[in-house]
Amino acid sequence: MPGVCVWAVVLVVVLPVLVLRPHHGPVPTALLLQGVVVAHTGGALTRVLTAPRVRLVAFGFWMFSYIWFGLAPLAQLTSDTYPWPYRAGEETSFAAVAVVELGLLAYSAGTALAVRGATTRAARPGALDRLLARRLAPWRVLVLCGLALALAVLLIPGQPGGAVAYFTSRQAINETGALNDSSDSFLQPMRSWSLSVPAFWGLLGLLRLPRLPDGDLLLRGLRRLLLPLLVAVNIVVNNPISKPRFWAGTVLLTLLFNADRLCRPRASRAVAGAVLATVLVVFPYSDYFRYDDRQPVAVVSMAEQFTAKGDYDAFQQVQTGLDYAREKGVSPRSALGPLLFMVPRSVWPDKPHDTGITLAQYAGYDFLNLSAPLWIESFLWAGPAAVALVFCLLGAAGRRMDEARDRLLGRPGTLAVLLVPAFAFYQLIFLRGSLLGIAGPMLLMVTVPLLISRPARQVSELTAPAALSAPVPHASLPHPGGHL
């Protein structure tokens, strides 16, 4: 109970007061409703941080919602200062806060529905439960490691500047052609992500492989040989200098929360609190390596960060999207863009465009690389009904994923233990959007684990909770933890 009170006071009272800016005149209705959003997200995040069971997917969702749609809009609405020049009217601002709260309520409703169905799923596992109960296949993991190393040998030396280019800046990587501005969005990340994703899953698979019941001397030797090589490749291709901060954070936090000691509730909650503090304080400055021409770091208040940096444009993009929808209308057809992202525009000339770019062009910006949060992305498909449906499904799926991880935590090598933390933190990219821009990497991130795992052989592997009293035997590796 003391922990609940402390977190509630910090999240619902102290931090909101710190980001409030001076406001003159009558309080707008949008600001009053924003207080409800802050209380909702802060209260939900408090529950997650103090719950007896670890819920990583819920933590990722409510952390993003609290910072990007709780604190940041609070600072922006009180000061009428936003990261980009576009300005929406008071009516649009109120509607934007209402759309955000609608999504949060739908997410909470989806979570509640999933809790009600937990007993039924325990007796009759669904497709998601069967997927997360899949177990790593040792030799498939080794094949993936070999593929990751082969890709690194083939692609990294061909990069202008070689491996050194990955320690300069994201701008340097962009200019060398590892990423490009091709109109076919599924092509542009392929070279970069074909290095990053297999290397990440190969390392994580090595760290979480269980012992084989009939002995694994050969397998253990191969692990010892491959582990330092995979660590080195990940340092090169998944470091925060040349990769987006959200992805580098996903890699690091997934490895961190796969360490055995940090799977325990008390340790997990402590680390989650540290992650929240780090995202609040350090994240705004972590783009230091984005460009070659680096400016001195100026430490400013959180309120100034929220109102000046484009990293926190999510609420403003919702405002812009609502004005766009009022003028252009909504289009269910635009939902096909992320689903069929691999279809090239040469084959599908009318393929929907990236939502972030569309909104940037509507607002008249020259800089087009903007976010398109899932709230406005789904709103542009079919209005408030789409927002409610999408977030209700997301809440239900997130709760089921957290339940599966909790149930299977003691079973070595299940996808629940590996994939749930990865999705929990990649979720920040997914929520920030836009979907078309992340569809390729997300497909890779989900597909690779399926290829290196096999279905559970018995129903008991899906339903029965694993015993956590005894230590779980993992692969004998020279590194005891699960992080770099």
C-alpha cells in the first residue's frame, strides 16, 4: 500500500505540476479533460508498477500513454506551445483529447474482457496461447545465428566506411545507402533490418536455449563459440548511435528483462521504475548521435522538452489528423496500406501513403518524417468506432500476452518469455507510428521467432503453470545474465 500511494502521488500530482506552464485567462475545456487523461494514465501506470504480477505489455502501453499523451499534451495545452508550427482550434484540441481518452477507455475495457475469459483459456487455450507456448528449437537457433553472422560478413564490409560507419551517426548510415528514400516503403529498411533483427533474435535465442535432456556437449560448444560473435555483431548493428532509439531500447530492454534475476516480480518492478525515469529524463537527449553536425547538449526542463522537441509531437499530430479528417473525410481503404505494405507502388499506384507524411504535407511542413499515433491512424480509417475497436482488441491481446508470459515463465525457451518483452517495448514504436513505416521491421520481428521455434507437444505445456521454486536450467554460457 505505501508503494501505491508513493507512485500515485508522483505520477498523478508531482510530475503533472512540474510540467504545467503559466496559463492566462479561463481554463479551456480541453485542458480540463486532459486532467482526466493524466489521472487515467497515471493511475493505470501506478497499478502496473505495484501489481504482484509482472505485466510488461501493460507497462509499455501505459508508459507511452502517460508520457506522450498525458504529460506532453498537458504542457502543450497550458502554454499553447507545440513542437511544430501547425495550430488547431480549441474545438479540435478538445476533440483530440477526447479521442485519446476514448482509446484509453477502450484499452481498459479490452483488458477487463480478457481477465474475464482467463478461466476459459486455462482449459481451452486459444491461438495466441498456442503461439506463445512454442519452444525454441536448438538447431534452428544455431542456423539463425549462422545466417546472422553470414549477413554481417557480407553486408557490413560493403557498407561505405565498414563497421566504423555504424558508430558515427544515423545520418551517415542514411547517406551511405543502408537506408534510402524509395517510394516502396517495404524496400527501404530491408538491408538495415535484415542485419539487425536476425542478430538480435540469434543472441536472445542463444541466451535462452534450454538444456537438452540427453546431453548437449556439442551444442554447448557451439554456443560458447557463437555467443561472443553475436554479441559483437549486435554491438555494431543494434547500437543506439546508428539505429533509432526506440529499436535500440527494445533490444536492450528485451535482453535485460530476460535475465533470470530480473524475471522476479520485485526486481522487475524496480527495473520498470528505473526505465520510466530514464525515458522521462534521458530519452529527449538520446538523439545526440542522429546527425553528424552535433550541437552542445542544453539541459532544459521537462516542460520545455515536451513543447519544443519533435519527439513529442504525438498529440499535435492527433490534432492535425482531426482537422484533416474534417476536411478530407475518413477512408477505410487506408487501413490496407500497412496490411499490404509489401505490394510495390509500381503494381498498386493508388496504394495509401504513410499517414505521418500525409499529415505533414497537409500541415504544410517541409520536414515529412513525423509520427502518426495509432489513435489518429485508426481514426482516419473509420472514425471513433475504429479507435474503440482497435484499442479494445489491443488491450485484450496485451493482457493475454502478459498472462501467457506469467504462466510460462518457468518453462525454458518458450516464445512467451522471449516475444512478450520484445513486443512490450517495440510497442512504443507501434503506438507512435506510423504503421506503414514500421510494418516491415515488425513483420520481421514476429516472423523470425516463429521460424526458430516449434509447437508445444502436449496440452499441459499450454495450460499448466510452471513451478518457479527451482532455478530454470538454461544453456551453460560464459555470461550469466541476459543483457549486453
